[in-house]
Amino acid sequence: MRVIVPIKKVIDSNMQIRIKADKTGIEDSGVKMAMNPFCEIALEEAIRLKEAGKATEVVAVCVGNQKSEDVLRSAFAMGADRCILIVTENKIEPIDVAKTIATVARHETPGLIITGKQTIDDDNNQTGQMISALLGWPQITFASEISLENDKIISRREIDGGAQKVESKLPAVITADLRLNEPRYASLPNIMKAKKRTIESATIEQMGIETKSRIKIINIEEPPQRKAGVKVSDVKELIEKLKNEAKVI
Amino acid sequence: MSVLVIAEYCSEGLKSATLNAISAGLQLGKVDVLVVGYDVKSVAQEVSKAQGIEKVILVDDKIYEGGVAENISLLVADMADDYTHILAPATTIGKSVIPRIAVLKDCQAISEITEIISEKSFKRPIYAGNAIITIETSDEKVFATIRSTAFEAVELSSSSSIEEKPAGTDTALTKFISSELVKSDRPELTSAKTIISGGRAISSAESFALIGKIADKLGGAVGASRAAVDSGFASNDCQVGQTGKVVAPDLYIAVGISGAIQHLAGMKDSKIIVAINNDKDAPIFQVADYALEQDLFEVLPELEQSL
Ligand SMILES: Cc1cc2nc3c(=O)[nH]c(=O)nc-3n(C[C@H](O)[C@H](O)[C@H](O)COP(=O)(O)OP(=O)(O)OC[C@H]3O[C@@H](n4cnc5c(N)ncnc54)[C@H](O)[C@@H]3O)c2cc1C
Ligand SMILES: Nc1ncnc2c1ncn2[C@@H]1O[C@H](COP(=O)(O)O)[C@@H](O)[C@H]1O
């Protein structure tokens, strides 16, 4: 069984972001970039399935500009067997990412697609759900545990207030929760080897996808800043202030 | 404008986030509420009291048990022609179904709206709330989730009719097996007025129990940082932050939490923030209204005694 893992390149989660002067985007030149953390978790799960003999091939797919090659090198270094870059120089929306991945899936006929549950830049939490709708496959969002049994998959999903167990048919789309696994670090020799690997590539137009911008950015602004408050010297003063000043207890 | 709001519920009944989503919907136009699930008649009854709505549509069938997204999405996609906006709270069911319904209608969904500018223009947080984007969609219909902390809940003080509709197609793609819900007598995290959260520095589940005792004295809920959850001090559903729950109580007390941006993303809209930390440079102090720089192991017992 083949597993496809869609991967996005994002600004590293430890970086402080800066809004561009024209307020239509976030500064990304000269900023440290990384694989979206939830994509790392998704990729780790796929690699573990292969190591356990449940999957035969792990294919990482990124939709992005030419410079997104480096996250695919990281995917090779972690253990992906093949990497595909679908090139587009435009910023594209989840629906078009989903259409692209669904098209790749029709060619590659995977048994599973594992996406991250969300990207940490746009915080959409949409693409996995959209891919599965386009393919008419089951969707298992926020998976924290999966087990494959013949032609079905049993999953534990994180839901508000606890967890839920569900059974789905294969092929299926899974979106990886934070607690699905702890991704491995790539070893130095694997990072070196990854530099020489071949990334398969096509443009989004060659895939037959007509992208369309549906969401216009009007403005990007800083959130309202909180003012730092006052220091209290002990518990007694804290309680006094909460009672009489803030009136919240 | 005609708006459909998909209700969220749990085994205890209607989730209050639904009432925030209804209030967002009322800013846009007339609101119908859809309750879809299995054994959810009481939820329909409860939400039919929501002020300002036109009617409740109830679809009760075993194929929706546990909120099976594939089946719910098909059902709602079939109803979509009657509405200009389809909204749901940004909770488990909402996040799972809204993108799926949107794409079935060839539309781009909009996640976690915090402000409505016009029928096609909205604000939402990106980069864990470090930037707020204003967008305008050119899609014919709007499919969106609503961040509940950004909208006042409507009151349950009215009464409207409940219209029952038959179930849609069973895709038979996913079957609900069971759920494990964390039982708690405390208020639910996302609607609690007071929250006390613990971080990595609490160091053990035993010490974390003290957080629970203080929460009980305050009549509040218990939250946690990711580090505290990963260390096993608190259950997953207690996590506050970018990938946990977004909360905005009247009082948020952060104990032994450094204030990483991913944590702040989930709590910085709280009315009053108290930070208890022994490091004067901890970033959490930059957002705290009251900063107590002291060892938490001294503070917690004293706090518990004095409340
Ligand atoms: C993609 C991604 C998503 C994430 N999502 C979330 C999320 O949703 N929620 C979340 O919380 N985190 C999230 N994180 C993790 C986040 O980056 C931080 O690692 C985490 O919040 C740290 O938890 P903490 O503050 O408890 O621990 P630490 O950062 O270790 O802080 C512990 C604090 O306790 C203080 N302390 C130590 N001893 C004492 C003492 N005796 N008395 C008083 N204070 C003391 C220290 O000074 C320190 O400030 C995410 C990270 C990533 C990459
Ligand atoms: N440009 C992209 N290329 C490949 N995969 C993507 C891309 N954007 C999103 N994804 C996948 O979809 C998941 C959820 O993203 P989102 O819906 O944007 O929050 C990510 O974790 C990836 O697995």
C-alpha cells in the first residue's frame, strides 16, 4: 500500500513574524522556514507504517514554489521514498491545494493520504477534509492513533471533551493530531544523502488544475496588544486585587 | 441573507459555542439552526429556545451517530441552496464538516471568523493570532466556522418551531464505534468564567491536583499548557492554545507557564490574566494584568487556603 503525505513549507514556529509594510502579507524573505509541524507528524506516521510492513511506499507531495524543494529534501531525510513538487508561483488556497493533491492521488492510487490537521501559518484546518470530499473517501480528522486491518482502518480521534473511536473503509484521508506520534530527527548521513535524491516535479497547470483566487486579502494588521499590568508582591495582595480592583472573584 | 447554523453538542447536551455562532449568524440575516445527529431531540429542544432564530431543523438518525462528517456533509450540501451562509462553531464537528461541505459546493471555506465586516468580508486570526487578516470572498456562498470567544452568546429565552426532516444518504465510509469522554463536574473549558491553568513547572500529577482544588474553590475550569499535557499531568482536552482550545474567560490564571506564542494564541483575549512564575523574564508577564513572581510551590497551597 502506498501512502501519500502532503507537505507544506511554513515560517518556522519559533520565529517572530513581521507584517509587510503594505499590509497584504507576512515578510518571508530572510526568515527561517521549516516543514509545517503537523506535516512532520503525518510523515512520521507514514514512515512508521512502512517500517511495520503495513505500507510499501511513502510519497511526500508539496504544492508550492520552486524553493519548496528544501522541505522535500527534509522529507527524504526523514525517510520518504519519493518526493513530488507541484510547482506554482502563486499563493494558493486550500481548495486548489486539495484539488491538486486529489489529482496526484488519482495517478498514484494510494491506500492512505495523511495530512497535517492544520498549517501553522494560515491556521486553516481544511485541506485534508477537502481532499477526502473530492475523492469521496472517508475522512478521519484529528487522529491520535490508527491501526490498519486488511481493508479498513480503526482510528482514535481527539474530539472536544475527550476521544472517539471510529472505523473507516480504505482508501481514506487522515489528518494528524499533535498526539499521533513524536516525529524523529533526520540523521546527518540521511540529510547528506537527501541532497542527491531526485525530486519529481510538474507545474500545477500540467496537472490540469485551474487555480482561482477566491479570497482577496484586504488588510493584515497586528492584534490589539495587551498592556503589561502590575506586579503583586504576594498571594494576599493578589487576592485583594482580584476581589476589589478587577472584581473577578 | 439566510443563514444556516450547524449546532454542536455533546453527551451533556447543546454546546454553548452554538449560541455564539447563532449570534454571528444574526449579524448576517435570518437564522435557521440544524441539529443533526443520533438521539439529539433534546438538543433540538434546547436550541429552539435560542433568541432570534427562525426555526430548528432536526435530522435524527443512527447514520449521524458520533457526528460522522461524511454523512453530515452530504446532508448539508443538499440543503445549501436555501442559504447564503452556512456557519458552524469552530469546534470538532464544525471544523470537520464545514470544509467538506464547502468543497462539495466548489467554495473555499473560511476558518475561525472573529469579526463580520459585511456579508462577504470577515476578519480572522492567522499565525496563531499574531496577525489578524481581513478578507473578502468572491464565492457565491459563504461556508465558515465561528470563533466562539469573539461573539456574545444569544440567550435561551424564546421558543421557535422544530421541523423534523428525514435522514440523507448513508455513505457508509466511516462508522462510529465508541467515545471516551473525560468526566468532570467542573464547567466546560471554553465557556468557563474562570480558568486556572498549569504548565510544565507543576512537575507532577499530584501537584497538578492542587490546581484542580483551586479551580473548585473558584468554581472554574482547569486548563494546561501543551508541556503539561505531554508530561501526563492533565488530559489532552485541557490543552489551551493554537492547537488546543481557545478560551476567553473573565479570569485566567497561568501557573508555571512560560507564555509561548502557541499558548498565548489560546488565552490572550481573556479579560484578566494572572501569571504566577518565578522567572521575571517569562513572556507570560508581558500579557498579565497581575504578575506574581514567586515559586509556585509556595503560592499554590497558600492560594488554596486563602480562597
Ligand atoms: C505546532 C505547535 C503547536 C503548539 N501548540 C500548543 C498549544 O496549543 N498550547 C500550548 O500550551 N503549547 C503549544 N505548543 C508548545 C509551546 O511552544 C510551548 O512549548 C509550551 O506552551 C510550553 O509549555 P510550558 O509553558 O508549560 O513550559 P515551559 O516553557 O517549560 O515553561 C515553564 C515555566 O515555568 C516556570 N517555572 C519553573 N519552575 C517554577 C516554579 N517553581 N515556580 C513558578 N514558575 C516556575 C519557568 O520560569 C517557565 O516560564 C505548540 C508548539 C508547536 C510547535
Ligand atoms: N501547499 C501545500 N502543499 C502540500 N500540502 C499542503 C499544502 N497546504 C496544506 N497542505 C496539507 O494540508 C494540511 C492542512 O493544511 P491547512 O488546511 O492549510 O491548515 C497540511 O498539514 C498539509 O498536510
